[in-house]
Amino acid sequence: MIIASQKRKENISEYLLYMWQIEDIIRANSLDIEKIKKQVIDPYPISDQQKKEMTEWYESLIEMMRREGVVEKGHLQINKNVLASMVELHQSLLQDPKHSDYNAEFYRTLPYIVELRAKAGEEKPGEIEACFNALYGMLLLRLKGQNISAETQNAIKQISKFLALLTKFYHLDEKGELNSSD
């Protein structure tokens, strides 16, 4: 909750990846608030009031996951909405001739996106979602301590660079400054 709200303000891409991780933490703890308290909340060096607020936040996410049918897989609507707004901005930037730097970065990233989507099987994610899936997959590999090939590292580096630019434009757009100071 504390980290999520900070990331939401500072870096929308990190926020989305963090929220996907929170969904997985909730699933790993069987949507059981007592397990989450013991494993996640109690170790935090925060006040009892903050722990209470954090518990309530997790309880609300658990309830949303149950209500939205994403107990085993998938993402909460709040996270889908963030992704959808990023996709909408992405498409807008691609259409705008004054954002040629964005277009160039996207086309440098596109071969990696095409490859990711080809590996996705029947459930073909959109271009932006494929980028986030790649970054989240990398995070999971690192958490597991698995080796990552140089080719994969290069792909992630380019995808990260592209998403960083999209994130920059997202926050400018949020502040109403996209067309005035890009």
C-alpha cells in the first residue's frame, strides 16, 4: 500500500509490475489475510496503525480478486485499467508525427515484441502487455536466481528503455504537460 502509492506517483510502469507482484503474493498465500499478515505485513517496521491500514488494503485486494475471478490467474481490473491507459497513450504517440523519438524507440523494440508474442501461444498479449510480461518474467527469474542469457538481457534492456520513455510521456500526460514540454 505504502510502496504502491509511492510507485503510482513516481513511475507507473514500476507500479504496474509491483501490483502484479502483489497479486502473486496474495495467491501464494492462498488469499488468506492471516498468512499475509504473518509473511508480509508483520515484518514491516511500521506503526500499528499503518499495519492496520495495510491489512485493510490487502483485504480489499483479496475481495476484488475473488469478485473479479482472478484468484488463480489474471489481473485485477484496476491494473488492467492502468495498462489500458498506457496502451491508449502508446497508440496516440505513434499517431503523432511530433513524437518521432517515441516511434523510433518503439520500432527498435518491435522485433523483441514480435518474438515475445509469438512465444505466447494462443493468448497473444498486446504490444505493451507483452513488454510488461517480459519485465515481470525477468523479475521472477531473478528472484529464483536463474541464469539469464545475454540475448534475453539485451531484449530486456531495449524493452526497459522503451517503457521508460512511455512512462515519461504517461506522467507528462497525467500532469497535462505532454504537448507543452516534451
